[in-house]
Amino acid sequence: MSPLSAPAHRRAPARRRAPTAGLAALPSFLLVILVACTGASSSVAPSPSSLAVASPTAVPTAAPTSAPTPTPVPAFPVTLTDDDGNSVRLAAQPRKIVSLTPATTEILFALGAGPRVIATTDFDDYPPAAVALPDVASYTAVDVEKIVGLGADLVIAGGNFFNPPEAIAQLRTLGIPVIVVYAPNIAGVLKDITLIGAAVGLPDAAAGMTATMQAGFDAVSTATAGLPRPRTFYELDTSTGTIYTVADRSFSAEMVTLAGAAPITTGSPTDYAISLEKLIKADPELILLGDAAYGVTAGQVKSRPGWKVMTAVKTDAIRAVNDQIITRPGPRLVEGLRALALAIHPDLALPAAVPIPPMP
Amino acid sequence: MSEAIVELDGVTVAYRERRVLVDVSLAIGAGERVALIGPNGAGKSTLLAVVSGLLRPIEGQVYLTGEPVDALDRLTVARRMAVVPGTANLPFATRVEEVVALGRLPHEDPFRGARPADRAAIAAAIERVGVGHLVGRDARELSLGERQLVLIAMAVAQATPVLILDEPTVHLDLRHQVGAMELLVDLNERDGTTVIAVLHDLALAAHFFGRLILLDHGRVVADGSAANVLTPARIRDVFGVDPSFVHLPMAVG
Amino acid sequence: MATHGETLVTARPRVVRSRGLRDRPVLLVGLGVVALVVALVLGVGVGSVAIEPGDTLKILANRFLGLDMPRTWTDATETIVVDLRLPRVLTAMLVGCALAVAGATFQGLLRNPLADPYVLGTASGAALGAAIAVLIPVRLVFLEFGLIQGFAFIGALGAITAVYKLSRIGGLSPLTSLLLTGYAVGSLLAAGLAMAMYLSGAALRQIFNYLLGSFDAATWPRFLATLPIILIASIAIMLRARSLNGLLLGEHTAAHLGIDVRRERRILLALASLVTAAAVAISGLIGFVGLVVPHVVRLLVGPSARLVLPLSAIGGAALLAYADIIARVAGGIPVGVVTAIIGAPFFLLILRRARTGYEV
């Protein structure tokens, strides 16, 4: 799944749109630009490569063994392989980190690298401390000049066209290390957290976080193991008339599955639109409103023409969910999975949540 | 007359399998003033086109100053023959003097443009044709008559031994027609320019041109003085009208 | 002859235009060069990072004039000025020059004041090429030029070659045929582009950024690679100014004035297409420059290509350089929007002040 789960413009948060033809119809292209990509296009997605940490060239100096808890010394310089397959060499521990995706920002802050983050995007919204940071990227562009001006020594960008590849290339040409992260599935998120942890010199914090998160995922899948899996329609957006939902084998589909439901998918890994006919034929038993944050209510759904034949509408099984924590490939994913599982199985008994490190 | 400056030898021109000119042979000597006349579709404009090398005959040969036209490059032809266009369709605002200056294209330096000699020729042409009072005006704003004179000035600036005009009086009122004709006579008699003009107005042709060539259905039907060419029988046969409609003044020699 | 002198005086009074600028094109050239120099200094001094003007000049003097300057600036600042802003300003000038020269040439060739560099399908071809490049899951960087730029270049040239070859079929006059074929091929390619955008998924935004046109991706290698193409082709066009002048009254008259119309048309078409293709390859599709600048120049110095071409080159370079500055200062809006905002009203103003309308 693309790390993009920024609060998309209300108009069209889903990614799939057939643009009007005709190069001269610029206004229609301006509409098209508002398409937010909440899903991945796996046709162009590079498979997330396995994290390879080359042996550090400097032998880490050990702390005095008399200390009760030896402080792990970060190993720099280090060469990491990012999700695009590029080798990125970090000469020293980064002190001025720029995050170009909201998920990355959350990861950095959760790992404890928050104080070293000097800039983020203008659509970052969590944690609150990040919102106040200077903006060096918008939805469409990256301000390379500003990044250079701030003296960044590490930039973490989103793959799969989340950030313009041109900007990434330009930053690299100017000598600024850029690590590209892209998680098409849940396992990928954990890999990215490990990668980011290694990059900022906090591998132990990363290991702890991934272990906690994995345990959290496992707890949910255990709890939902024997439960019936309702056919679930996860609504991404219907505001423009086209129905957008999860694509085959996408991040969101995986989340829904892990949360104990059988997601109704579009039938294609690259297409996010589903026709109403197909949806009616699939007859969802449960409707989850991922666009609840934009004001979509169960009442509205029930009144949509043609929708009342669905089991979910008949049984009033329409529930709102917080799409952000479900689709953002960051530390709050466990929280999202738990919320999702509870939305699917309201009486589910989950063990107490283990908190991810508190965010400043 | 002196040797032929423009000569056609058995020229046949076809346009999509329709023969527009058939076996035309004629010779025009240097310094002559010739009018091409005939009904619509007789092939007059085609004749001009093939003389100036724009059209290729399927048979026969056209000679310009003794050389076959199709063997000459366009630049050489342009230095020997000027063709006054029938209309001026200008896409951009163009001043009168700039239109006249186009006539120097075959002569000017390809890279550096107009030289003092060119500028002198342009000024002289403007003066000669009498459009000096129009200098500075946008050619597109002129009346049809003024525009026609400007185009003639452009051809005059080209300073070629042969001047060709295709129906130069179509848009002009009587006064302007006469003025244009007098200019042609002047160019012909004072400068020795060979003038070949397609005219639809028989009276003008008869009055101002010593030699008329009558075309009909692609063939030269008559060639000579107005009195010899425009006989009542011919007028009836070729133009299909009662000869009494056409009142010809006595031809100028 | 007494008669025709007085017979031809019309009722309209003679218009006395100021003979100033037309007779002193050198003055205009000088003004243009000054404008360019100012644009260069402004363009390099302005950006999202504030840099002391003095520092900017010192950096330039130090790097390019070899003058020894006390180093009052940081490395980051120098990188910004020399590696980010300078190629950007120069690229804007180069593209502006190319578009204006191409526009003037197409207008003269097609005898159509509404022609611009994109009229024969180059825009659609370039856009489709760029879209295909984005869709190919191959990351190919050739001399740091980029796949998008290469494909856009090929697409533009391919389109106009197709238009030219197709226009020879049929009995229409060559100019009409060219225009109509250009429209048809352009529409077809635009449809292809729409299809590509539909299939693009997450890459849609990158395609769209290309369509809007920008100088964000301006780098030294790209500038230096396209500089010779555009300069040489533009100069080659200027050397053929005579042919363009000859075409003013139409093809027949041009032939009568000694122009080999078929050959010149082919050559000029090829050169103008080359220039356009190179320009859109590195900048995307920026409108208005190619349309408006030649007209403004003609209103100042008349339609002679000998003056219009070089002055359009300078004017186009200046216009686009300033437009890019404005675009950056206004917060990164697309430069094509700025050229439209400047170009359209200015054009209308000029039209109203000019004494003649532009009816063909």
C-alpha cells in the first residue's frame, strides 16, 4: 500500500478515475489532480526489497561493561538499501531529518527521533508537534531548495510516486541521502520501521516497536481466528459517483482480512473502482465507512438508490471507521487494526493494547 | 521584334486528366506588351502559371530568355520574371513599404537582407507606381485598388525584364483600371519591360495592348492586333455574345 | 503619370506611426538583453530560501568570474544558487527562446496568426511520450537526462513526422492539410494520453506535473544537453528568414519571389519541430509564450522574420524567465498558469491598441 493516506481532498480521495479525454480540457485535468492515491498501483510498485544492513565499516565502540544497561552505540557510517533498491550511504548519524510522508513522520517521532526532524509535509497531521514543523513538500511538489537550505542530512521519501521521483533524484544529485520507503503490505510497514530505525541510529527502538506491533497484529488475528468472516465492503469514497473500495491484494484489503472479515475487492490489483452492480451482486454483510471523516453517515448510505437490497443495509450493519489509522503505514497501525476488528466484530474481546512509545 | 523572351513550344497542360492547355505555341519578344484574353476557363491563368514555371506541361516546353523554365531554379526565374499576385492575403499587419520590399527578395542578400541598392529600388518602385502617399499604412487596410497598385509596386521593385499580371483590374473601378493600364504602358515603353497581362475586359485590352492573344478551350485561337483578333465572328464564336455588345475603340498600335 | 497619382488618394488620412522602434531594432535588442540580465540576477536571487543579495552576486562572481571573494556564505547557499537556481533560470530562458522562435516560425509557415508551437501535434505527442515513460516500470537515467525527457522528445518529433507524412495524402492545399492533420493526430494522441493516465495509477500525478509544465526538474545536464539543439536549430531558422518573409503573401507569390516553397517548408517545419520537441522535453507543456511573443514583437518591428525571429528569441527568454520568478514567488504555482495570466490580458491589450484586427 502506498504510504499515502493523507487526509485527501474531499472531492476524490480514491485514486482511480477515468480522466476526460482531450489535452485541451485543462480544467478536467485540474480535477484529476485532486485525485488522492489511497491505494497502490502494484503494476508499478517495486517489490520492497529486503532490508540489508551492510556491515558497518567502523567498529562500534562499546560502552564500559560496568554499566548495568550498555547503551547501544549507533553504527555509522552505514549503507542501507531502501525500498527502491537504491544503496544509500549515511556517513554519520543524521541530525537534520526531513520526512516527506506523514507515516514516516509518525514513525520518526515514535522512535524518539522527533527532536531531530526539521521539516515535514504540509499535510502532516500527527503528532501535533510535527504539524508545527516547517513544510518542505506539498501534495504535488517537493521544495528541494528549502531542503537544501535547511541543511538536511537525511531525507525519507515515499515511493510509488508518492513524492515526485524527480525531486528525489535531484536531492541525491546534490549529495543529500534519500531513503525511499514504500510498504505495499503490513509486513512492509514493519520492514520500513526497521529501515528507518537503522537510518536514524535507533535500531533497538525500532526492533522494540516492530515486535510490539507484530504482537498486536497477532493478538487481533488470534482473537478473530474462529469467528465468522462477514463479507465486508470498505468504502473509500463515493462522492463523485464512482464507488471506490479496496483493490485486490492491497494494503487495505489485507487489513480487513486480518481484522476478521472477507473484503469485497474490485477484482483487479490496480483498479480501485467497483461498479454498483458488482457490489450489489457481492452483497456485503457489513459496510465500513472509511470516508466517515468527510461526513458520510449510515443514514446517507441507506438512502442511496439501489443500495437497500444489500444485506448490510437491511441489517443496518454500517459502521464508521477512522480510515487514517487503518491505512497509514505507521506506528498507529495496530490501533487501526484493533479499531477495525472491533468495527467488524463489536463484541470482540481483545487483550489490552500495548502502547507504542508515547509521542511528544 | 527581338528574339523571344518567353516562348511556348507545343505546350499541353493537364489537370486531373482534363486538358487545360492544348498544344500551345507562341513567342513573345522582349519589350512587347501582350494581353491574354478569352472566356472563363479558356486556360489564361494556366498559361501564366506554366510560363512562370509553377505548372509543368505534360507535353512541350516553356522557354524563358531562351532557356527551358524547368531547368532554371526558382531564384533565377524570379530575377527574370515578376508575377503580380491577384490578391494580397496577409496574415499579419504589414506596411505598404514592407510589401513592396518583398519584391527585392530575389535580389537581396539572403542573410543580411536589404542593401542600399535594394532600398533604392523599393523607393523608386513606390515613386514610380505612385503609392508614396500610402507609405506607413497597413496594406490590409487599403482599398482593393490601392492594394493592387502596391502589389504592382512590389513587382516593379523586383526589377525584372518580364512582368506578368493575372487579371489586375478585377476589383478596380474604371478610374483605377485606367490608371493601372497607363502604368503598364509606361513601364513597357519607358523601361522596355515585357508585359504579359491576362485581362477579361476586352475594351481595356484593345485600347492599351498592341498584341492580343485569344484563348479558347485551351488553344490559341487568334494572335495579333485587336482589330485582327476581335472580329465580330470571333466575338460571337468564342465569347458567345452578340458582337454589337462589344464596342471596341480603335486599337493603339 | 498624372492620372494615377491623384486617382488613388483615399479618404483616410495618412497614419503617421512613430518610426522609432522599427528603425532601431538594435535598441530593442539592447533592451532585451538588459531584461535578460536582470532576470538572471533576480531569478538566481529569489527562491523559497532567503539569501542575501550580496551573497548571491558574490557566489556568482566567485564561481564564474573567478574572482576571490571573502566567503560569507554557506555551502548550502552556494548549492542552492549554483546547482538549483542558476540552471533553472537558464533553462527557463532557453525554453522561452525556443518556444517563441518556434511559434514565430509556425505562424509564418502556416500563415496563421493563431498558430503556436503545439499546433501540429507536438504537445500531444510529447505528453503521450512522457506518460508512457512514467508507466514503464524501468528506471532509466541516461546521462541524467531521464526517461521522461527522452520519451517526450521522441513523442513530439514522432507526432509531427506523422502529421507531415499524413498531410501529404489527399488533395487539400498543403497548409490546410497540415493544420487539419495536426488537429486530427493531436486529438488521437490526446486520447492515447487519456488512456495512459487512466492506467497510470499512482503515477498520474507525475504525468500531470509534466503536463502543467515546470522548471522544478531543471538541472545542468538537461540544460547543457538541450542548449546546442535549440541554439543551433534556432539559428538555422533565423538564417532562413528570407523564406519566411517570402511566404507572407502566400505560396504562389513566394515561388514567384524565388523561394523553393516545398523545400523550405520541409526544412523550416523540421527545424521548428526540433526546437519545440527539445523545449517540451525539458519543461513540459508551457503555453502562450509561443503564441504571444511573436505577435508582440511584430507589433513593435513589423512582420519581417529577420527582426521577428531574433527579437522573439530574446523576448521569449525574458518572458519565461520572469514568469518562472513570479511563479516561484507566488508560492510555486505552475509556470504555465503565470504565462497564461500574463499573456492573455497583455495580448488583448495589444490587440485593442493595434489599429488592425487579426482577421485572417
